[in-house]
Amino acid sequence: MKKATKQQNIKDEFYTSEKCYIAKLSNTPDDPDVSIARARVEPGVTTRWHRLKGTFERYFIISGIGLVEVGKLPPQEVTAGDIVLVPPMCRQRITNIGKDDLIFLAICTPRFTQDAYEDIEN
């Protein structure tokens, strides 16, 4: 990895089949140890059950109110400042239970790659 400052445009987000919007903030092969994405879930939406193979994920809640489900833990309400830890191969999903968008950073180690993602909704 080379030293750098990256300017971000969070309006460069895209909708995923997981039912949320993602803006990639940092996810490049020259920095394989970590990726950072901004996730946005609209009010009333629950993301799909999924897990990541070989990737540890952390959610850092920026704004909104969510109900997160991780593994076999009971559902937990999360708000700004909370951190959710999701080990590799652990099922996860989040529901926006508020009136405003739920926004959080998804920080993955090693960096997120699409082949790590596994939809386990059914």
C-alpha cells in the first residue's frame, strides 16, 4: 500500500441484491488487508441473510436505528456509535427500524471480495 489521501463521493452508491445501497470507500488490491464501505438501508428494510467466507466484518453505526441479527445471538438494537462484530461464516442481517436511513460503515478484513459473499436467505 502506498500513502495516499482519497476523496470520496458517497453519492457514487449502488443498490445490491442484499437490499441496501453501498458506496465503496476503500477496496483495492494494493490494500488487501482491509476494505471500507458505506452502507445505507432504507426505513423498514431488512437485508438478506448472508455470511462472508474468510472475512471478518465490523459494522460501525453512523446514524439511524437498526436491529441487527448475528449468528445465534438474540436480535440487538443498534444506534450511532455502536459496533457490531461479525466473524467469518457467521450469518448476519440488519433491519432499519427507524424513520430515517440507517447508515453504517462495513469494515472487512481481509478486504471484501464478491466471492466471499454467500447469500443464505433460504
